[in-house]
Amino acid sequence: MAGRNGRTVRDLRRANRTAVLQRLYFDGPLSRFELGPATGLSSGSVSNVVADLAADGLVEEAGSVDSDGGRPRTLLRVAPGSGHLIGVDVGETRIRVELFDLTLTELARAERPLTPQRHDVDVVVGHIRDGIAEVLAATGLPPGRLLGAGIGVPGIVEHTPDRGAVVHGQTIGWDAVPLEALLRAGSPLPDAVPYLIDNGAKTLGQAEMWFGAGRGARTAVVVLFGSGVGASLVTPDVDQGRAVEWGHLTVRVRGRRCRCGALGCLEAYAGAESLLARWREEGGRVPGTAADDEETALTAMLAAARPEGDRAADPVALAVLEETAEYLGAGLSDLINLFQPERIIVGGWAGLQLGTRFLPAVRRHARSYALRHPAEKVTIDLGSLGPDAVTVGAAILPLAGFFARGGRRPEPEPADPLPAWHTALRERAPR
């Protein structure tokens, strides 16, 4: 039965379960006494919700603490084994698949390298399916125990009513690829286990905002530097983040041609693929077999530019990297001027490698190109979750849905709509 605000009793119960689950998840272990102020629920409501969650196996005891003159208070936490999630990072050079428990502790992983013809759709779909099957087999987990598989991809993701998630990945040659439908056809997962697909920069941003360098910020931009460049904007109005194609902002008129086909994009100067190409064009030489591996090649370039010991620096590598730091700073200044964030967080495998040596220069250039007032209020730091943050963020996609449902698995849609009286009775029924 709906109240004056349109919320039913079932909605209220779900919201209460969500509130308790989230507080235990992010701040636990907590006692029932602490959960009251943390959630705004009465002590009776907290007890009822905790009992309900414990009966579902979602909450368990985690020791006790002394109280002021009374009985010790039992601490509660989310039960790690009460749910499992898969996160997939469809990167530029490899596909990484990780299996997590409900607290996002990694249980198994699988990686598939991508060849130079790397983003053939059938190849990518096959790698994702095989990776999921591999991590499930490694742990012996039945596929039906999963809450979902989240997948971070390069490009724009359009969610359609008839074909599910469709990916427009111009830089990898994908034009309206119905990735969700392709994965579902011949999937190793039951139909009840969803595939949830979104932009990789957005999943990185979600991970850093939930667990990393973005925690506590109201407005932030999380930028991803890999072979390409992307960003996710998080504001109070868009708390789940919104992917922005920042890498295709024009930074030089009639400049270098980008992978997207346009001229002068930031990605054509700051992405790892273009950065390494510029080094080679200027006469730089990648040692050994690193030319076939962007991550190894960038490591070699950084070592050449800033060598340890008495070795002389490679002036070409250093010049290219210093110019790249200025391009990055200029690109970040646009984000500062447009969105005035509290924090900018730099992530992605290339961003983390570059940032350890060139972040001070990037900060300096960002502040010199940005408007003074917003530049004085922003911090620019490295992400804290490492190069696996995209897979963690991808796993958050099904986890966020699980929280929103109050810790309940998705219910299958009925073949025919239920009559109104049946829906009303179900909403009033005790749960």
C-alpha cells in the first residue's frame, strides 16, 4: 500500500535494509547501538532489519566491544561469502577478469592478451566468456551464485530497451556493437545473472569514489590514462559518475591525427600509444621486445628519461615526457574550469606510471592554464587502488544494484503482467 509520498511498505523495508547494509559495508563492523545514529533508524527498526539480514545470511557477528557499564555490544559485519561478483576490464592490450566475494576480496583472476588486431568483436566476446568460465572453475563456484558480471569497456555505452548495452567504441573500431546481447548468446551464466556494461573510465571512477582516493569528495573527476585517455565526472547530481570523452578534447588545431580520426585530440598527445609513437618518431629506441608491449615500453621510456645512478638521461625521451606533462596539465585545466571539482584523481596503468615521476609538473601546468579561483581549490593526486581499479569498479556495477534492492537478488520478470490486486497484496505482505 502506498503512502502519501508514493512509497509502499515494501519500498520502506527495502530502503531500511539498504541503509543498514551500506553502513555495515563501508563503516563496519558496527554494533546495533551504533547503527541507529548511522542510519537514522530507531533501535527497534535496526533490530528487525538486522534479524532479517542475518536470516538471509548477509550479516554475521564479528566479535564484541565493551560498553559503558553494560553488557558487551556485539559487532556486526557483512558476510563476505554471502554473494559473489565478477569484474571485467576490456582494456587496450588485455582483458582482465576477476572474481570477488561480496566485500570485493579477489578470489580468482584470468587474463587474455589482445593481439594487434586486438578488438575483433568475436575475439573479445570469446575472451570474456572464457575468462568468466576460468575463474568460476578455479573456485568451484556455481554460476548461479553470482550477483552479476560487470564489464568496463572503452567508448560510449548506450543502454537500449531491445538490445541491452550497445558499445560505440570509435577508437577500437566498434560501431554500435550489441555487446550485452552477444555475451548472453552462449553465455556460461544463467539468465538470472545479469551482465552490466559501462565505460571503463566510469567504472574506475566508481572504484576510487567508493574505496580509494575519492572517498569523502562531493565533486571529483577521475581520469584514466592507458593506451587512450578518458574521464569520469562525479557530482551530487551524478553520484554514480558520468563518463566524459575528455581524451577527444581538441588541444591543438590541425594537430596529430587521433585514433578516432580527428586531428589534435588530447589522446593523440597524452595516450600511451601516441606518447610512445612520438618517442619513436623522434628517434627513440625501445629495448628488447618492449615494442610489442605498451606497458613495458612505457617503463623503458621512463627509465631512459630519468635513469638511476650515473647513466645519462635520454634527452629525446625526457623532452617527449615533459611535453606530455604539459599537455596533460592543459587538459586537466579544462576539467577544472568546466566542472570546478574538489579533486582530480589520476588512474589507469599509464597514469600511475607517469604520475610517480611527472605528477608535480602536471600539477604545475594545470594550475598555470586554469582559472585561478577553481585551481586554488582543487587537489590533483594519484588513484590509490592501483592498475586493477577498473575491474573493481566493474564489479561495483552489480554490487550497487544489490544494495539498491536491499540485498536481494534480482527477481525474474513475470511473463504476463500481474493484476493490480496481486501486486498490492505482495507489497503489504511481511518480508
